[in-house]
Amino acid sequence: MQRLRPLSEDECYLRCYGQRGAEDTVKVVRPSDPVIVESTAVLTERIRLAFEARLEARESEAA
């Protein structure tokens, strides 16, 4: 395929991702309910501990 002209970065972005709207933004929403905050903290800690256990298992296999 032969190009008639080189594409600009903006044109390439539009071809790949389409037109961006005015409302396409990322918003961080913090939960205000204390029960949700606490359960999220517990879940986060469980995920962290599981990840550490997997890392330790990998290190012992490599040794």
C-alpha cells in the first residue's frame, strides 16, 4: 500500500482510537462510607499478602 502523504501524529491517533469527546476524562472517586473504606483496606492487605507469598515461592524455586 502506498501512502499519498505522511500522516501527522494527530491523524494517526484518530485512526487508532477515534474522536475524543469533551467528557473523556479520568476521575478518582473516593468512597465516603467507612464500611467500604475498611473492607477495601482489608481486601488490599489480603492481595498484598498473597502477592508476597507468590514472590517468596518463586524465589525458593529459583534457588
